[in-house]
Amino acid sequence: MKSKHTVLLLSAFLAMAVAALIAGGVFMLRQQRAQPAVPHKAAAVEQPKPDSNSYKYINLDKVIVMLRGKAGEPASHYLAMDLVIKTREEQERAVKDHLPLLRSVAVRSLSNYTLDKAGLMSIDQFTADINKAFNESYKREQREKPFAEAMISKLIIE
């Protein structure tokens, strides 16, 4: 009697599981049919276009400046920064030739900071200020900038 009862319960459970699977399959099929088809052209517009330029990254290491302190402050404070210059392959040589100029512009820009101001700035703010200084320098000299952007790879404030 016990085994008939177990077989009956097992059969009922199996029937319910099959019914649930069928219902789930029907539900999924209806959901797929209800979603509008995305045209191929619309999908292509949403994806960003790959950059056709091949970039090189050139290091400008050890840009070091003494930060201005308050009057009468005995200790000197320094800011050390390593930059990475992003440029297209065909302009790599020009950027390497401009590295002394880029170092000079970076030092001039960074030497205006005080320890307090530099300590409160984020990497993004430093990056924006450095790129702004580079853009202004090339504009002032009426020359084309041979790189896309400068990025900070290391920043130490001491």
C-alpha cells in the first residue's frame, strides 16, 4: 500500500513538473514574440565606431616642482608627476621632439600651486589643467598640437 502511495505521489509531482515546464516554455515564447524586432541599422548606430587611428603612448617622466608655501613656512614641499602623452603613430617623432617643451609647460603650470590647493585636487583636475596649459601653449605659438591628450600616470605630493 505504501509503495502505491509513493508511486502515485511521484507521478503527480512529475506531472506538475512537466506542466510547469510547458507553461514556462509557452510564456517565454510569447515574450519573445511580443518584443519588437530591432532593425540592423539601428543596432549599428548605437555601437561606438572603432577608432581608426592607432595610438602610441610616450612617457614624460619626473616632472618635479616645488610647491609654494605660506610665508615663513620652513619646510619645502614638492609635487612629482609622470605624464603619458597619447599620440597617433605618424606623430610619434614630433611628440618626442617636443618633450622638452612639454616638460617646461608642465613645470610652469604646476609651479603655481600651493600645497593646500594641490592636496585638495583630484587627478582629473590636474589632468584638465595640464591639458589646458598644453593647448594654450600651442595656440600661443600658433602650432598644431601633435598629440591627442596628456594623462597622468603617477602623482606624488610631498
